[in-house]
Amino acid sequence: MRTDRAGDLRAGDVDRAVALCGWVAGRRDHGGVVFLDLRDAGGVVQVVVDPDAATGLDAHTIRAEYVLRVEGTVRHRPEGSTNPDLATGAVEVAARTVELLNRAEPPPIPIGERVEADEVLRLRYRYLDLRSERLQRNLRLRARVNHALRASLDEQGFVEVETPMLIASTPEGARDFVVPSRRHPGSFYALPQSPQLLKQLLMVGGIDRYYQIARCLRDEDLRADRQFEFMQLDAEMSFADGDDVMAVIGDAVRAAVVAATGREAPPIGRLTWQEARDRFGTDKPDLRVLLEIVDVHEVLAATAFRAFQAEAVRGLCVPGGAELGRGRLDALIERAKGLGAAGLVWMRVRDGAELDSPVARHLTDDERLGIIDAFGAQPGDLLLLVAGALGTVASVLGALRVEVAHPVDPPDLALAWLVDFPLFEGLDDDGHPIAAHHPFTAPHPADRDLLEHATGADLLAVRSRSYDLVLNGWEMGSGSVRIHDPDLQARVLAVLGIDESRARERFGFLLDAFGYGAPPHAGFAVGIDRLVAILAGEDNIREVIAFPKTQSGTDPLTGAPSGIDARQLRDLGLSVIRRT
RNA sequence: GGUCCUGUGGUGCAGUUUGGAGUGCACGCCGCCCUGUCAAGGCGGAGGCCGCGGGUUCAAAUCCCGUCAGGACCGCCA
């Protein structure tokens, strides 16, 4: 049907007879000669219909998005009429025949790079938006990333294994999507939040090295970086520790970066969770931003100013930030309060070590000088201080850190491993710690004694053998060394307050499996949507998903979610309760 | 569950602060003209429940209340 892709034609194709198929991306009708921009998967080329050419179709009747087949000859454009903005801009196709393959209604959204349409319209007409250069580029980039990840793990001896979508619900973790069983009315399958337990069973089953590009589903509220369903590069290795996993996954991700950008992949740094919280206020620091959090607790240890008499007093020094106006500062204060801070204190650093601040009069000279010294602040800088509980202070400053920083160029990639996470995060109502990752995460060997003997809040100091991959401030994935020793597993479950009968009920099959010779194993999962979004320069994963859902979880194109008819309900043994 | 932002011809916006006739810009669409454009150009035209409902007012796109939809964030996401 065609000999070439429109977007592939170059000066070297001049004088070739070609047949092209595609959509009309634009038309310029001069009354005599008509120019058509013909778009296909390869790009756009200009087709010229000369007034005396008997092409079989009146070119003046052609409209946007008509589907055409064009036969013609590639020729150089006349002197002075080349288009350097177009890859094919040195040439054009002189049409000999133009065949109308299909007409098209005027598109309700613009199909170009230039204008942003309302997103609900873009989703309702996703099949039109997919024709845009942006989505074409993003989906093709995504395919290259998937391919690179697969190739890397294949090379490293991993076996791709599919795991089921219909599994048993395990009440830990996120809210499950459930599927009612027709054969077993009143019983439900759950769609996997991840193949976590299944891949551990594959390790017991001797698969040794497993991977899968797996669909995961979690019924939690959506965000710019979260959809109900998302893809993970899921992997697990036997007879391996965290360093082995980080080496394998690091290679795969770096291969994906090369495939996506064509540039050399950056090295992957490593820092501990503790260090990340202290320096960057988050467990997913954006390391493109150099600004770091400064601890001024020492300087203010004896302060008379009540607002600074707190567990932690930390801050940021924004170079040149003193020029920020009151409106901007008020907005930062509101932002800090919204994030849970009691307040935010700003200080403009003036010449002569003076501080221009609403609270300056509450501080002694030594305290003022000590603050300036601690931050290494220069005149013209802006200091932002938060006081309160350590966790809150860190997270508030961590959020402000990236918001007050100067914007960074999207192509810069900063990858890092975060290691030594806490095994637990907080205590539940019964005083038991809550698993930060999942109950099969191995504790840090150095903290084994603590795990054995500590109780209550003291247990929160226990670290785990888990690790996250962070890219430009986004959590790109996480993994851990798993517990394979039944005694240790029993201890962790006991600490979590999950007694044996409940443990058996929830994941007895895994505990059984571990009784038959579980190899030491460790694994990881990479969030592919997020990885692709960053590599594509997008700040929203919907832009790298062919058919995403809105923030409320609807699909304006298909109308999902929708009702089902009474017969389907009856077959499933379900009835719908109307909530008032 | 909560906070904030947005909703105006097919599309993107301005107009809302300070109420006074659906007023404006650009794109698209339709017709006519036009032989080298690439955001083609010129002339003319059509196209509106100002998201929806209620309230205040002599008068509401504009003020108030509610609601729906979309987005960003908090909670949530082992």
C-alpha cells in the first residue's frame, strides 16, 4: 500500500517514486497549487498538488485529518522555500495521484504540539490525541524503555514469568480491587497490588532469577504520579543480597535511560534514609537541587523565644532569596502550615549580619550571629526556619526545598539508591509497630538485638534491608532482602502483633512454602510509568499512558466505571445497596 | 474525608476584583478570491443555557449558597 513513511523522506530520496499513506495534518490552499502536510507514524512531509495535475481527487475539497494515499515523486524544494523546522523540510512530494481512503469530521481538539486542550476532552478523544507528536513520542519512548529493561534482565539470566491477575485478597497494604466469583457466590478474587508473594513462591520453586513487566492495581486515590493500574518491572533473585539486586536493577535502569535519551546514563549514588531525611527532608530527594537543610538546634538550644523551643529547629538558606516579596513569603508560610508546620519563620540577611525578620527582636545577638554562621548565609540570602517535631520539620522543609529552588532543566537526571530504611513506621493503636514495607522485609543485621529485645517505640529504630531507587525526586521503585528464616519471620510477625493463626490465615501458603527450603532471596520493583514520565520530560504519568483515567478514576472515553445489568448481578450473587 | 485552582460559541483565552445589552482576541468551521505556502493570505458569514441549581438585586458571566466536572496537593498509597 505504501513504499515509505512520510516522515522518513530526505534529500537522498529525491527523484524516487513513492507511495505514502497518512492523515492530513494541515493544508494550505492557494486556489491553484495546494500544499498538504501528510502525517504518519514517521512524521510529516509536504505534498504538493499542482493545479494542472490530474490526481483523481479535487485537492480543494481535502480537509484536516482526511486519510489519504498519495503517489508521487520526491523532489527538492525550490530555492528559498525549504523548511528547517521539519525533518523532511528539504524535500516535498509532487503528487501524481491522491486517493481518498477516508473522510474525517473536524477534530474537536487540536492535534498538534502547539496548543493545550482541556484534559477531559483529550481523554474523551484519546484516539485523536494519540496522533499528536507528544503522545507518539512518549509511547514510542515507553516501548524502547520496556524493551531495554527486558533485554537487560534477559542478558543477566532472568526468566520472564507471568503471574495471575486473579488472586486471593490479603488484607495488608493498599485497598484491593476485587472481582466477584460466579462459581463461588459471595467469594471474591483480588487483582494484584503487586506480584510480591507470587514471586517469592517462584524463588522457593527454583526459578532463581525472575522478572516480569507486571500490571499492578491499587484502589487508592489518584495523583499526578499514581493511577489505579500501573506497570512495574518486577524482579526477584535467589542466593542474592541487596547489593546484587541494586547492581542488576541499576544496570537495567541505566540501559533504559540510554535507550530513552541516547545519552550516557548517570551513575547511581547511594545514601542512607537517615542522611536523606537530615539533608533533604524526604526519602525521595530531588538531588538536582543542591540546597540542603541546616540544623540550627544547637545555636538555639538556650533560646528564650518559645517558638524555637522544640525538638527540632532546622532551616533552608535560599541564596539571593531576600528579594522575595511579602506575598511570596506569606504563600510559603501558608504552604508550610498546610504541610503540618506550626509556622514558618523567614529572615532576610542584610549587610552587617543584620536579620530582617518578624522574630528578630526575640533573638539575642549571639543567636542571630549563630544562625547566620550555621547557614553560611550571605547578605541578600533568605532563611526559612521551621521548629517542631523532627519528622514534621524535616518533611516541611523537604517540600519547601524543591519549591524555593530555581527550576532545573528537565534533561538532568539524578539517580540514587536510598538504603537502611526503618523497618517500621509508627505504632498502631495497640502499640505494635507498623511494617514500613511489608512483613517479609529482612531487618538490618546490625539491629537484630534491638529487634529481639526492644519494645514499643524503641523498635522504631530498627532498620531494614530495604532500598528505594529515586530519580529527580520521584520514588522510582523499592525492594528488599526478604526474610527466609522461619524463626526470624516468626519474631517479626510477633513484633507486628500478627499472631500465628492470623498469619496463617493471611499468608499461610507463603509460610508453608518457606518450610520446604526457601533460598535466601531479594528483589525489587521499578515503577515504569514514573520512569518513562521522567525520561519523557513529563510531570504527569497520564502523558505516558495510552488510556489513563482521571483523578476521580473515570475514563471519559469508555465511560468506565459503569453499571452492569441485573442479570450480571444475579449471576454473581450480588445486589447493589444505594447509599444515601 | 480535606485544602486550593479552573469551568465563557467547536478549541484556547480575556471579561468576574468595582453587577449595567453575550462585549472582545486568536484558532477552527462555512462561502468566495487567490500558483510556493508551511501558524499561508484577503473578503464575508455562521456559531453562546457564560458547567448546573438556588438566592440577593430594578438588573448577575460578575456577588452569596449549593452542586457537578477537571486539575494540583494533604490524608491514603504494606
